[in-house]
Amino acid sequence: MTTTQTFKTKLKKFLVKYIAEWVIYAIVGLVLYVLMVGSVMPKNLDVHLHEIAQEDIQSPIDAVDTQATLQKKQEVMSATPSAYVYNNNLGLIQVEKVGDLFDTISSVKKEDKITGNASSQELSGAIKKINDKLSESPDSRLSDQTLTTLLTASDGNLSIAEDITSTSIYEAMNDKVGWNDLQRVQTKASAALPSSVLNDQMRKALNEVLRSYITANYTFDAQATRQNKQDAANKVENVEIHQGEVIVRRGELVTNDMIRQLKLVGLMDEHFNIFPYIGLFLFTLFITTVFWIEFLRFKSNRGEPSLKYLYMYALIFIGMAVIIKICSYLRLTDVEGLSYVIPIAMAPLLIRMLLNERMSVVTSVLLSLVGSVIFGINTKAAIFDAPMSIYMLFSSFAGGLILRGTQDRPRIIQTGGFIALVNVLIVLCLMMFQNTPFYLVSTSMTLGFAFLSGFLSVILASGLMPLFESGFGILSPMKLIELSNPNQPLLRKILLEAPGTYHHSVMVANLAERACEVIGANGLLARVAAYYHDVGKTKRPRFFVENQMDGVNPHEKISPQLSRTVIISHPYDGADILREYRMPKEIIDIAEQHHGTTLLKYFYVKAQEQSKQPIPESEFRYPGPKVQTKEAAVVELADSIEAAVRSMKKPTPVKVENLVKSIFNDRLSDGQFDECDITLSELKKVEKSIDETLRGVFHARIEYPRELKMKKVN
């Protein structure tokens, strides 16, 4: 091979291995995004101010109505009463101040020797002195006439006036006196002045003193009031518009407040908002990433480099997503519960039968998430349709998990009944959760469509299975079970034309299946391939010892070279027959590889004895290819060991064990497993498994009394 050809081969492998996979993932993500984008696009609302609403409009999100919250706080603050503080010592303070007033008057009167006959000049000077001494007390700003009356009064009358005034002030301010009550209290105190003791002039003066010194002792506390109102406002919870809450009800008049709330939740936002599209991109990226990780896990478990499984998985996944999209439009009809007819379990069923159970479960979760968004296009309350998502999830689980054991077609039809039952129960649960009223017609139709979905899923899955098997060359468990049926034409051909080969193949199948299961390989594939691995012997059945019932061996009459040609051709004759019957490639490969490049030792030695010239081993070796898979390696070992053990005379457990080890070591040293990914540890497990199975077949047999008696007679 030239350098250019080598480069082209490597480039082709690189493109197939890496670029093709990423293209498939990108296509899956793009299709999912297109199918779901309608749910995040702005929904056009047919609603106008001061018009009657034609439908209920629900909030798609949770939002805080800041304007309504602010208005509610203002209402609470307005309703919160003001805070007042009561100074119960203020009365005594005012009495003290009145005492200071009279003491000052008495002092000035004595200093200036003011009498009742004092001149106006003397009185003016005295008044000035009093005002100067009492300038720090704003309550004591009395009129000159009042001060003149008090200055000209006799000492006795002045003392009486002081006592009366102090008592009146104390009694008036002994209770709470607010600013609203001040005038009333002052008037009451003035009216209580005794007329028998005081003349009119003195009463008038004391009346002014009382009005100056009686003040409010129950006053407004601005700081406490402000704090109380703020505390009350802080306790007000935000006015929230909850997801699914009806903002506008059908038949109501659309108000400014409704329009404001619709704008708040984004239903009347005319500006382009990129965030929903970014969110959908990230959601799609998550779905595609899980899709990718799950396929990598499947590929690593299978060791299968072919992209056909990825193509098939992507086709089933995208196809089901498209069906979900189509079924979402069924809600636009007036038929009650029609959307529940969606055959969502079809995809998990197909993946369970064609790939494995784990991928089926993961796909169920992913499709339910995708379906929740797709069906969300029909709801104005949210992007996701949670009830539909739950229905699809459990229906998918039923499809992927209930199908167990043998996957023959009657079992799949039975699975349809289980899925239908699960669907009905889930729909009933959802109706009860949502407190949906039960009406005979509508409820029956809804449950009927859910029941129909189960059988529709299995019908579609069963119908599509042959298309995937033939289109992608997939060898499914169901196909293998069908091929293992003894009534298969090829198996009947082996049984009728080469009965010894048939029984040998059955024994090899038993050995190979158990050994494959021990190392985690496909035991069912190994069993079915073992049934067909020697079908090439049907061309010349009597040339193989297991079919020589009459004891005649045709090899005794022909040369070793001709015997070699007949024996060596049987794997390739079998491969041709299997291709003629359009058998799966995996079975054809095992039939072609089950002898690898081993040496026909018996005929090689015989040829050496008859020939005078040395004969190269290559002339008596199978042309190959060597085994490529674990299943083929196990079938090769089981075939060689079973044939060798069957030819043993009086096999014992020790003899069988030694023979198994001998053949195992011979194949290993001969390099027959060099092109296979089976490990030495796995080969050891295969050796042990085959040995244990053969011990069960060739166990020690007890002699019955009749047999012992016959021995004695003989």
C-alpha cells in the first residue's frame, strides 16, 4: 500500500470515527431545538384595553408586582397610628418654673421696693429686670400688664396666687394632656380659679400664667412614629403573580391594571428577548450531552466501532420527538384527551429490543423532558407541561422496563397490555391531582385514548423492528431467539442431513453460552452462532466423524491432501450457505472464523508419513481469518474442546480437565486470539466455565443392581 493510500485510509477512519459522530449529535440537537422553539417564542395575545377578554390568560412565570407591593405598603403605613410619649414629670417641672416666676417677682419687688403706688417708670424697670432674669425660660414671657398686677400685689396675695397657680398647674397636668386637649385643659384650669380669694385683675393675670405654663405632656414622637410605620411596611409581603395564575378571565373587561400585569410577566413585551432562546439552547445542549454520554457508555460496553448503532439510536430518538410534536397539535381539536393517544412507549421498546435496557430508561427520561417542552406550546401558564411529562415518563418506563426475559413477539404483545394499564392508572392519578371533575363521556374517552396508546406503541414497535433489523443489519435478541427455533430451515437441514453435527452443535452452544455470560459477552449470540457454525458440513456430512454412523470412514480411501481440502472447506462452505439464507453477519463471521488458522494435525502428520519430502504446515492450516470477537473466540474453544472430549474413551473429570487445559494452551500459543479483544483473564474464565460444564455432562455414573448382576453373569 502506497503512502497516499495509507493517508487516505487513515483520513477516512478519522472522518468516520469522529466527524460523523459529531455531525449526528449536531443534527439531533438542531432537530430538537427546532421542535421545541415554538414553546419559548412570544405568544400573541388578543387582548386590548377596555375590551372584553375572549379567553383566560395565565402568567407563564412567577413575578413580583412591585407597584402593587408599594401601594400596599403605603396603605399599611397610612393605617399605622402615630406614636406619642407621656412625660409624667412635666407637671412638676412646670410647677417649679411657676415657682421660679413668683420668686423672681418677689425678689425684684423687694429689691426695687415696689408697692402699690409705684410709678410707671419704676414698674417698667422692674418688669425689665424680671424679663431679663427669666429670659432662658420661654414659658415665662408674660404681658407687662400681668407682671404689673403681680408686682403691685401685696406679699400675702402674691403668695396666695403662687399657691393657687402651682396647684392648678399640677392638677391640670396630672393626666395625659395632648396638644388637641391643651386648650380645653387650660380653660378648665382658668375657670377653676377661686373668685372669693382673687379679684378680677389678679384672676386675669393668673389666667395668663396658667395658659403660659400649662402645656402638653403627651406629645408626638416623630422618630418612633417613623420607625413603627417602617416596621409595618417591612412586614408587608410582596404581591406576587404566580405561575399559572389567571390574570385576565374570559368575559371580563380588560383594565389598565390587567395590562400592567401582563406586561410585567412579559406577555405584552413587544421587544425581542433573546434569553428564552439561550435557555432553550442550553436545555437542548443538556439533552444532547446526555444522549452522547449514554451512547459512549453503550459503545464502550459493546466494543462496537460501527456507527450503525448511533444512526439507529438517533433515528429512533428524533423520530419519536417528531411524533410528539405532531401529537401536540391534537390538543387543538375538541376531542377530550386525544393527546394521550401518543405512542410514547414505542421508542423505549425499540431501544430495549435493539440496544439495551439502560439506554431505554435514559431515553424515556430525555423524551419526557422534550415532550414537556413541546406540549408546553399549548399552555399559556408555563413553558413546561408537567402533567404530560409525567404521563410520558411512566408510559416510557413501562415500555422499557416491563419487557424482560425472552423477547419473542407474543411477549411484546403482552407488554402492550401492561403499558396500557400503566397509562390508564397514570391518567387517573393526574386527574385526581388536578381535581378534575369526572364525567362519564369525557373521562371514558380520555382513559380510552391512554389505553389505546399502549397497544399502538407495541404495534408500531413490532412493525418497525424488521425495518431496523434489515436496514441497519442489527442482530436483536428477538431475532436471535427466532433463529434458535429448531424449526428454522437451516437447523432442520443440519438435523436431517448431519444429525451428529447437529448434536455436536447443541453441545457447543451450551458450552459457549455459559462461558460468554461469565465474561460479560453476548451469550445468546454465541449459542445461536454455535447452532449454525458447522452448517458447511451438510455438503459432505459423511466426511466428518460424528456423522459416520455405520463406522465407514471415507478418509481411509483418499489422500491426506484431499481430506485436508474437504475438512478445511467446511467453515467457508458454511459461510456461503449462511449468506445464501441471508443470515446475520455476526453469525456468518463466527462460522467462518471458528477454526481460525489452526493446523489439521492428524492429516498433516499422515501426509508427512506418506511423503518423502517435508511438507510445510501452511498447507494444512485453515486460511482464517482468526477470531475477531469474544463470542467467536469462545465458540472456537468450545467447538475444539467438545469434539476432543467426545472422542475420548471413558472420560473422567481429571482427563477432561487436562484436555481442556491442553487445547486452551495450544490455541493460545498458536496465536489464535491475537486479533481478538479478549483478555487472558477472560480466557481463563472461559476455560474454567467449559471445564465445569463438561464435568456436569461427563459425571461419574453409579452402577445399578441389574448392571452389577449382568457383570457377574458375564
